[in-house]
Amino acid sequence: MSALAWTDVAAALPDDDTLVLLATDDREVWPGYRDGDIWRSTDAMPVSERVTHWMHLPPAPIAGAAA
């Protein structure tokens, strides 16, 4: 399994409408996506905090696979 890594928004951005994990200045983490220049939470509301980093979601578990 590959390690999950945060990406600084100054270095790269995810494709628009791609669900990712967001990290903000206040160290909160939740799922969201980019809509042009706007970060949005999963309910489509704009994220009010400054997003500093993002990470692709991990893959779903494989049924029957050992943890």
C-alpha cells in the first residue's frame, strides 16, 4: 500500500469536481472539491477557511483482504 501524502495548494491543485480531503489553516480536515477558484464542501457550500493542503481519498477496502 502506498503512503497517503498531503499536497500544498501552492504546489498543485486537484482537477475541478474531484472529491479530495481538504486541510485548512485551523487544522480541520474534511472532504471537499474545487469548483473553479472556489473550494466547496460536499454539500456544495463554499469553504470559508483558507485551504492549505489537499489529499486524494484512499482507495476503498477490498472485501476479504487482510488489514
